[in-house]
Amino acid sequence: MQPELGIVEGFFGRPWPWQARRAAVAMLSSRGYRFYLYAPKADASLRRDWRSPLAHPRELAELARHCAGHGVRFGVGLTPFGTHLSFGTEERAALADKVAEIDATGATELAILFDDMDGGPDDLASRQAAIVEFAAARTRASRICVCPSYYSDDPLLDRVFGRRPARYLETLAAALDARIGIFWTGEEVCSREITPGHLDDVAQRMGRKPILWDNYPVNDGPTMSQRLHLRGFTGRNARIGASLAAHAVNPALQPTLSLVPMLTLVDCYREGDDYRYRAATDRALAEVLGDGLAALVRLDLKWLQDMGLDRLASAERDELRARYGAIDHDGAREIVAWLDGHWGISGEAVRTQ
């Protein structure tokens, strides 16, 4: 069973160009992707500077229209930093204004995202539920979802953002209207495997099926940005579809190359137990890049994805740059830009975006 598939542009680092977003919607909508959530960490007007006017209202409205033309629902993710500590008159007015701005773009989905911030007080879940309900009462969006601060059981989140309050997820879910979706990344922040057993356990704790925020093929962060995630999906058996409200993919920094693994997810669900990730990867490489470029990338996967930029010798890097620099294709240009450090992300960028 294939759940509703979607794109959640929720990574750190350089956002996608607007044309690349439109191209991704055009290709993936034909394969069953049905929603696009705009939430790049670099858009400060939706995060640390969320009280300021939207940075790109015209472009967002154009993207909303483009999505609608392809049968894709468009949404915006808002991270209202600081409201979990103080949600008084000033913050409420600012949030109401921001929700109205987002509505004006034509967005039909609204996501309130509490990830990437310190956990805060013991009653964090109740405070966040009040913020979500406030926004939900004022938006025209037909679907609302929330990303908890602790969006996985992964202890990494407790180490980075502070220990989670007792029964945080259960308390948050119980305080939210059952129609509000809740994102979840799996057993880990970047889950290597996602199983029906785990998802069913989470659904029981949430009182609803989770929306999977799948952190593959995303490659943000100081370590992951050193690799191109090009291989097809693994560790996601089609049986998880029955346990999900939706499956949202957080793509890689490279918009054209991201399409390769994202196409294989459709094969994963369609083929079920017959799915072979290498064959799916080969087909997607050929479709996105063309046969010639696909053949080169297939041979170079050990450098591009397995070894990564930080382990490439200068001679290997020069060889790859010469090989792909001679090819007139967006995918080849993305490989060259990656080799040149265009998408490198520092720890400081992750802490401040």
C-alpha cells in the first residue's frame, strides 16, 4: 500500500533555486507525489526572524500556483522560535500576522515546526499544543501538521537539545485535535530502517498514524554534506505504507540529483517484496540523467556516495571534475559544484539557521 508521498524541503544549507523546485514538482507529480512543503532552514523569515515579513511572498505564490497546476498541494513550514518560552499578546499578534501572510501565498497546508530548538520547560508539550491550536484556528489551510521538538526516540535529540520531558510525545498528541498530523523520523533522526512494528507503536502513542519525515536522501550537516546520496531507498519495505498517514521525503541539497532516489521510493512501494534497490537506482539514474551520464555516475558511486568529498585525494577530485565538467547537464553541474565545496555546511550554519 503506497501512502501519500510528498516533498518536505526542510534541510540546512543552500536552499533550492525556485526553478528547481518547479522542475521537481513537475517530475515527481507524475509519479504520485502529492504535496510540497516549503521549509528550508535558510529562510530566516520562517525561523529565527519569523516575526519579520515573508522573504519571498511573490515566489511562494508562484510556486503554489505551479503546484496546483500539477495536482500537488503546497504548504509552508513555520518555526516560531521562542514562543514555547513566551506566548503572550505580542507573540500571538505576530503569529496571527504570519499565518495570514502564509495564507495569502495560496498555501493549502501549514506546518508548525518545533525542531532544532532547545527543549525548554517540563510543560513543553502543553505549551506547544497551545501554539499549534492558536495557528490552526486562524489559518485557511485545509491540512495542518506539527513537527515535535523530539521527533524521534533517538537519544541524539536529548543530547543536543536537552532531556525530553516525561511522556512528551503522548502529552502533545493528546492535546492536539486528532485531525492535526504529526511528523516522525523513525527510530533515529536519519533512520536506516523503518518498520511497521515501530510505526504502529508510535501511532498508538500519538493516537494517529504518523507522517513520516524521511531524512533520506537529505545530506545537510558538516558530515553528510560531504556525500551525494544517489542510491535508491533501502530499509523501507512497502508494508510500512499501511502504518503511515503520509510519507514526506526531505531531499538532498542537490535538486536534480535528489530526483534519483526520490523516484525509487515509488518503485519501493509499487514492487513490494520484489523491489530491488540497485535496479531501481539504475532506472532512476537513466531517467533523470540520461543513459550516458547515468553510466558514469553508476561507476563513480563509490567516490560520490561511499567515500565522500572529505576522503577524496586531490588527483581523484581533479579526475572527477574533468569528467563531469565536460558534460552539459544540470546533474553533472551539481556534481562539479559539490566537488568545489559549493554545498559544504559548517557546524556554525547548523546552529544559526
